[in-house]
Amino acid sequence: MRKNDDVIAIYSRKSKFTGKGESIGNQVELCKEYIRVHFGEAAVNNIVVFEDEGFSGGNLNRPDFKKMMDAAKKRKFQAIIVYRLDRISRNISDFSTLIEELARLDISFISIKEQFDTSTPMGRAMMYIASVFSQLERETIAERIRDNMHELAKTGRWLGGTTPTGYASEAVKSVTIDGKSKKACKLKLIPEEADIVRMIYDLYIETNSLTLTEAALIKQGIKTKNNNYFTRFSIKAILQNPVYMIADEDAYNYFVQNDTDLFSDKEEFDSKHGIMAYNRTDQEKGRATKYLPPSEWIVSVGKHPGVIPGKVWVKIQESLERNKSKSYRKPRSNEALLTGLLFCRCGDRMYPKMSRRKTADDKVIYTYVCKMKERSQRSVCNSKNANGNTLDMAVIEQTKMLADDKDTFISQLEQSRRFYTGNRMDYEQRLDDMRKEKAETEKKINSLVDSLVEMGDSSAKAHVTKRIEQLNQEYQSLEKRIQELEGLTSQHALSDIEFDLMRQLLTVFKNGIDEMTVEQKRAAIRTIVRKVVWDGVNAHVILFGVQDDEIEYPEIASVASDNMDDEDETDELVAFSDVDYEDDDMEDERLGKTNPLNGSKTHWGEDSK
């Protein structure tokens, strides 16, 4: 039975933040008018509105749409009304699933533009038909865009996106496609970056190894445009990118032999310019990028200078293909509990590396190894490894002990709460002062702008304009500082409820952890422990909800020492587990590198020889 038969939900969506067309506000008003006509004036006062602005109709991953469906499952309204069918979804499969779900919940779906109402059989049938045409229109538009991109690709121009290392995008004169003039770009060589690209190719030819190439670059301190170390994945992407290949005879023969779709004559392969290759990947939301073979590429000679001779580029592709069988394979599962939580003192993550040996109770022995230590071959970090089996157990036991440590842990937790609440009050006072200053600055600007209008051609006009610019800079600076402080306030505000929850979590953890599966233990640890930092001697457990305070525990001597830390001995460690350098590098870049030894810690020490 529905909890509220009087409430009607309105859903509106707009894919871009633009001021024209069917805006969110217009959609809602039209839906209200429909409700007024068909349900009566009183119904307009009993509606709930869900709005998603800036979200595509290609999928259902939208915040307010999810809230609406959660409310629907609780039967909080009798119907959903939209202005137009494609406001809900342009995907037939998603739309069909939605209609079936609403039918199961006995909730009507009404689209006022198409005059569809799922409370009638004809309405449901017409709804499905319309959704088919909606998706057809979407796919037709997408195909038209792809066709236009392909036509542009044949011109050898740069079509946008992330510029490859060694080049920058440069606007040139427009090109004409099907009678329409379009702005065109080409790649401009950046000499110092091009030297790095040549170095990468030379190192790979010398070592025949992505890992050794990566280590050599790290040892020399060579970094990417974003000031990060090159990874095996970024190195491989550079080695496989034909944009660097000089358009010479070897390049031409390679594409002909691979049956590539060539849009440049042999005479255009002048041994000067580089290659532009498109349609190299098949990308679709929700699945991994698929790399297409050269036979499916669209290739033309570019307007940019090439960097690597065709013969060298082709030789490297053959080497990469041969080395595929030796490449890293990610194991499906492992027993390590701290994967993703454990950091080295250098700031990089540590990963479990599995051994061929087993413990007395037939469990695989694993060692946590620093990613940077592996990547740099000890040149950047040479921290001792940690015995994974022992460290995991030590973290569990020490975390269990926290629940009983009423005198020390809870009292320090309370001190931290009071300290932090004080900090928050200070933040809020500073925020209030800056907001007032911002408002006052805005008043001054408006006053000067008004006076400027009345001055006419007065000589003082230039001075007033200059003062307005100065005040505007102050206003922008205040706005930025307010945003930063608001971020700090929301990030660090800790409430009484959160501290009570911490106590409860610790008790639950202590009583239930031993009976859990590996997956359950991982999840349980992550509810309490934010991260663990290994400094080569001690492990530091940093808890959620506790900042700027240390909680010391007695050191446990030699529990996590790893006897397999010498270079020869680590040969027995055969495979990393749950490792994806590429994803982690992107995450590190997004979050920014911070000192891992931050916050409230539990230590135990002297555990490496």
C-alpha cells in the first residue's frame, strides 16, 4: 500500500548549464500546470520536485534521479510527471527497466509533451515506441559526430583532447568540410619534451623492458608534464603512439602491410612530418577501453614534425608484442588485509607481493613492498619490506585493544574532540569576518560603478576605473579564501555523534573480527582505520575521525620484520596482488601528495632487522 496517495513527483533534467531552451525551471512550471489542470489546484501544493542539471540522458547515474527512485521504492508518491520522455532517459534498456519498476510499485509515469500515461495500456505501448525513436535519434546524432570527426581526421589536423608529450596544440586557419568552415588545430613541437620522448625510445631499445625504462627515468628524475614520475603504462602509451613516428618509407610500408585506412599518398610520406592516427580505441562508458588493430585506424600524414624514425617505431611495436606474454598479470584475490590502506614513509602505496612459500597452517606468505622502491629499483626509496601476514595480524590485535583502552584512548579521543571543536569555532569566526569584508567590498564596487556612469567624460574616470579593478581583485581574493576555509570547515568538522560512533565501531570490531571472512575483515578495518604508514621500522595506524593528536601504544619488537628484503631474496616473491599502478597514479595526482604521517596514530616498533 502506498504511504501517500496525494503526492506527485516532478522530475526535470537538462544536460548543459545553458540559459536557453527547455530550462529546469520551465520544465517544472509546465509540469505544475499539467497537475493543476488534471489533478486540481490543491494537488499543486502537494508535489515534490527532483532536478538534475548538467547531466546526460545517456544513463541513469544522476543524483536527484537516484533520490527519486529511492522515494518511489518507499511509495512516497503516486505518480512521476516529466515534461518530455527523454528527460528521464534516452536509453531504451534503462527506460524499459524503469517503467517495469514503476509498474511493480504501482506508480504512474506521465510525459506531458507526448501525452503518455502509463496508467493506461495504450499509454504504456506508445511510451515504449517513443523511447525507441528517442534512442534512434541519439545514436544518429552520435554517428553524425563520428563521421564528421573521421572526415576531419583525413586532413591530418589535431582534433583535440590531451596533447601528447612533446607537443602543444596550436590553432591554425579554418578548414572546410562539406561546405562548412571549421577551426583547425595542429601540433607544435616542444623541443625539451621531444628530447624526453627520444630518451624513452632509446632507453626501451637499450633495455627491452618497460620496467627498466621506468626505473631509469625515475633515477634520472625525469617527470611528466604534470610533474609525476613516468609509469610503465604512460611509457607504453608513448611507445605505442604513432604521432611520434616520422612519415617515411618504413612508416608507409607498415601501414600498407597492416591494411590500414590510409588517407595520404606515398609521396606525402616526406620523412619530415609525423603521423596522425585516429580510431585507435573503442571507448564506451561502463567498460574498459579496447585498443583496435592498425587495420581499423584512420591514418594520414600530419602537419607536425615527427620525432622517431619509422623503422625504430615499428621495431618497438614488434618488441612490445613479443613481451606481452611476460607482462604483469593481476591476481584475482589474496589474503592481504591492508591493500589500499598501507603506505610507505616515502608517501607511495605498499602492495602485497606473494611468495611461493606457505605458513604452517597452509596460508600463502606475502610481503608488503613499496611501489616506489620497486619502480625506482631502490634509487628513490629503499625502505625495508614488511611481513604481510604478521603486520595484518598486528593491526587487527592493536585495533581490538583500543576498545578496552578506556583510560588512555577514550580520554585522548575526547580531548581531540574538544580541541577540534575549538578549531572549528575559530574557522567559523574567520569565515564570518571574511564574508562581511566581501560584502563591504562588493558595496564599494557597486558604488564606484554607479558614480562612473554619472561622470561622463571626466578626467577622474580613469582613476575610478583603476580603483574598481583593485577592489575587484580584493573581492576575488576574498572569495577564494572563503572557499578554501569553507572546505577546511566541512572537511574537519567532527561531531559528538561521530565520536560515539567510533566507540561503538571499536566494540563491534573487537567482538566480531575473528569470525569474519577476508573480505569482511577488509571492510571492517576500513570503517575504523584511515591508513597505515610503514616507516621501515614501525607501523603507524591512523584512525578515522581523529586529527592532530597521537595515541601511543607499547612497541612490539620484530613482529613485522621481513627476512626477504635483500635484492636476491626478493626473487622468490613472484607476483603483486591487487595492484593497478595506473589507477593509483591517477588517484595520487587527484588527491595530491601529502605527508602520510599525519593525524592520530598507534605505533609499534623495532620490527625490521
